Amino acid sequence: MADLRAQLRVAVHYRLSLRRAGGKGRGTTENLSERGAMVSLDVDPPLVAGEMIELEIELPGYGSLAVPAKVRWASTVLPGMTGVEFTLPVSPVLLAHIAQLITTGIDEAEAR
């Protein structure tokens, strides 16, 4: 089955924290694209589609970057696995970082 996503995704595991109306959580990115991410979260209660959140992603060489996002899906099979869409406009710092990862072909081990 072909992948129909419009944006390239880069598999990287960056630490992150989560803020939401109902509290906080922690987790990691599983992948990043210019429009969103798949993240693995430790948060209770679980996130729900449509929920607005803020991710604080630890970018190597930059530090902590606040990224507002909307929950697009939350897995019912893999607890904590969640897809988010970044709220527009997406941070130029994050976009430049993702573009660099895509163009340099950096692998996951180097991106930690």
C-alpha cells in the first residue's frame, strides 16, 4: 500500500513535554514532518482527537522549542501513540531543523 502523505517524515526520537488544559505529560517524538509528528506520550487521561496541546520539543543544538499542535488521532491499540498536526504558522526554527534532517540524511542515532 502506498504512503499518501504529502510531507516527508524523518524518524527521530527527541524528548518532549506536553501541556494541555487538563495537565502535563512527557514523551518522545517518533517522527517529524513540516506539518506534524507522531509522538509517544505518557499522559493521563489519554489525548483525544481535536484536543489542542503544546509540545515542548528538545531540539539538538537548539534547546527547548514550544510547538502548539492539534491532536489528529490517538491510538487505541498502542497506548500513548498519538498523531499531531502543528498549529500554523509552524516555527521557522523547527522547519529549518526538519529541512536539515531531510537534506543531510541524518540517521536516528545521530539525531538523539
